[in-house]
Amino acid sequence: MILDLFAGPGGWDEAARRLGLRPVGLEWDAAACATRATAGHLTVRCDVAQYPTGPLTGRVRGAIGSPPCQTFSASGKRDGLTDLAAVHRAVHDLAHDRDTRAAIRETVRDERSLLAAEPMRFLQALRPEWVALEQVPDVLPLWRQYAAVLRSWGYSAWAGILNAADYGVPQTRRRAILIASRTRSVAPPEPTHAEHPGLDLFGTTRPAWVTMAQALELPAGMRVNTRGERRTAGGNEFPCDRPSWALTEKARSWWVLRQSKRANATVRRLDQPAGTLVAGHARHDYQWVKVDGRGDLERRPLLLAEAAVLQGFPASYPFQGSESRRFLQIANAVPPLLAAHVLAAAMGLPVPAAAPAEGVAA
């Protein structure tokens, strides 16, 4: 089997489905388990930190993991950074088949930080053929420690940061990734998109990052003139769905997505990918805002279906639970298209094609 630790609503599983695979997910959250069941993904509801490895011995071909990231996320208190040395100790001890988690738990600010060490407990016991792990960028030092351990066991391993936008996801979501295999040499997946398209040394080019307008299938091509409704000629015309050199009070421009109520919130135009969707914010913190030279004209919250699409899920993906639980699942999930490229790199499979677009009326 392929084992998906901290499986969430099914980001890895949707990726695996594109590759003809069907993992078994371990997940505790009731809403995420309901989502997985509705989406047709196999799930064992359990506490991953308490789940025994013995019954899985000799049965696991691949291991996937996205441990909870609350304590390392920039949107939280970041106690994980303070706890990092303790988590490194836990990883080291588990790699040497010493379970010191109970003692180390007494020394950390937030015991959830230790969940980042849990995949090592499974890897040490099960030695799968290949491994793929994902977390926020601040966990990269841990993934590098994992990679060093795996290399000492005879695996080829790579750890680094990937940007989801480089793989066709309409979001500039950066994540720490670990890829390892004991049967083949591994390397990070080759990007399929670029922020600034252009010919490379081999004479080929990648398409530009997928924008929010493209992902949500919003109408393109409408143009406005900086002289507004005046009868006389003049002014400058520009498209509402692409960048302009200026905004004036006579030219109603584009919708932007403001990602939180903070003064320094990320703001992206429709002609750009979204910034990282963060589970530490509520859905209503994400606002579509129509702006012109005078300021805000209109605003409305981001729809759940829109958030799903910007994370790389179909708009109709059956997220379950309350609105807040559904948005939390979306924001925490690994984007399926990014995950598919990582799995293909780990297993030596052909790069998967992107799923057909499923836009959302906005």
C-alpha cells in the first residue's frame, strides 16, 4: 500500500488518483475524514502519533506525509521554531529506534511541534521504497535531517523549496519538500510554468504562471479608457484583466484579492496567481476588492469554491463540515497538482497532465 500520514481532505490522494494510485490515509479530524469519504479516498481515522507500525510491516511501498504546520506557520505564534532543536532530537532518536517522544514532549512549548517527527517513526520501522513529505518552508532543516538519515540507509534523497505556481497551481505557495527513493536516483520535479516566460538555453519556453482569472475562468478582454464616458477622444485604454501603468478616478480597474485584514496583507490582481492561502485566517478575511484611483468601490468575501480552485482542487470537491472547517481543510491541503509532480518525481513516473479547469462564477 501507499500510506498517507496526516492525510487531511485528500490533496495527496487526488494527486495519486491522477497517477492511477490509491493511498490509505491516516487522519484524525472528523471533518477531513468526512471529506475523504465523500471524495472516495480510503481512510483510517486515528491519532497518527499513537498508531502502531507493526501491522504495516512489509506492506507499505510508499510513504506520504504532510504533518500539521500550525506551530511553524508564519500566521501563528511560531513556537515550532523555538521547539526545533527538540524536534531534531526526536527525529534523531526515532531514526535510531529510540522512542523518546514522551520525555521530549515535556520540554517543548507546543507538543504539536513533535508531529513533524512522526514520519520518521514510520520510515524507520517500514523502510518504504519511496518517500514524499511536505510542510511550510521553516521545516526545511528537518527535511534535510530526514534526507541525511535516509541517505545513510541507502536512499537517494532531495530536500528543498518548491513554489506551487511553477507547477501550474494559481497560487505562489512555497513549501518544503522531501523526496527519497531506495530504488532510483531522485531530483526535484522540473517546473512546468515560469513567472517570466522566455527561451531557455535549450530553446524551449514554459508558459506563464496560471493567474486567478484563468483558474476561475473569469471573462477576459474588457477594456476601459482613462477618460471614462467623455465624448471627446483621448485618454489611454487598458485591459481590466491585465496590468495597467496607472489608475485614475475615471478608470475603474480590476478586482484584487486582499488576503487578510492586516495593513500589510498580501494583495494580488486577477492577472496574478493568489498568494498563499493561510489556515490562520478566516475565509471572510479574504476579500475581493474592486479598486480605482479613489479607493475601494466594491468588496465581497472569497467563496469557498473559489478558495478550492485557487488551491488546485475542483470547485465541486466535496469538502465537509462547517464553513470554517471547510476553509481550514482547503488552506491546509497540499495542492494536488504540485503533489502529483512530487509523486511522479519520487516514483519515476511520467509527469501528470493538469486536470481540466473547473471555473467558478465570480
